[in-house]
Amino acid sequence: MAELTTIARPYAEAAFALARERNALPAWSGMLRLASTVVVDPRVAEALDNPRFDAGARESLLLSICGDRLDNEGRNFIRVLVEADRIALMPAISGLFETLKDEADGVAKATIETAYPLADGDLAELTAALERRFGKKVEATVVVRPELIGGARVTVGDNVIDATVAEQLRAMAVQLRA
């Protein structure tokens, strides 16, 4: 996985630089997300792996599926990836691009795992606290996991704040064994 990220990073950075220069970050975000979705579709992935398809056929397939939802620069980006035999990196490129875009926009993505659904007020309060702590606008996604018993686990980038009952019980069991 790390190797794929290493290979994908220069492509993501190039796309980001071009999009930023053209003031088109949201448009590029959409194009890369679309291309990524197309590339991972099982039928398309099978066709792209078919040795009977040359680069021209692969490019034609992808561009015809994406249609006019790609601008000229987006189409050229797809061509470069197909010619370099790097089109399978599209999901990683898209993910890295989103990370760069979020950093430029001062946005942090948070995943909040709870045992029970959060009330709107509680989510707003937790999001505000995270924004204060990280100094960024936080876009939160809530995932309900009953096995957590209670509390919440919040992941923002590489930071994990685990205040779940399950984690507290695990920590208590470790202390009792010591």
C-alpha cells in the first residue's frame, strides 16, 4: 500500500498544482472521484486488465464512460495515466488529491464512532470542540458501532481519541493483569 501511495503521490500533486493554478479544485475533485469510481468498477477493471486491449482501447473505454464530465485537462490526465500504465492508481491519486485539497482549504475530516446515533445538538457540540482543538473546519462522519457499548471514538487524520466504554474496559483489564 505504501508503495502505491509513493507512486501515486506525484500524479496527485501534479493534478493539485494544475487545479489550484486554474482555481478549479472542486472541479478536479469531482473529475478524479468520477474516474476513480469508473476504474474500480469490476467490469471496467476486468477490461483494463485484458491483455488484448492496448493503451488506445483502454483510453477510449475510460473516456467514453466518463464522457463530458471530464474537461480537456481531465481527459489529458487520464491519457497520461493510461500511457504510463498507472490508471490503476486512480483511487490512490484521488484520495491524495482530496487530502491536499482539504489541507489547502483548512478542512479536517473526522470519523466519529459511537454506540448510538448522536443527536444533532450533540454532534454540533462535538464538531465545535474538534474545530477548536485542531484549528480547522471539521467535516464529521458519524458511524454507529453498538460493540463500543458507549462513549465515542474520534479519528481525525492520524489522531485517535478513544473515549469508548469498550476501550476503558480493555484498559482496566490490562491494569488488573499487571
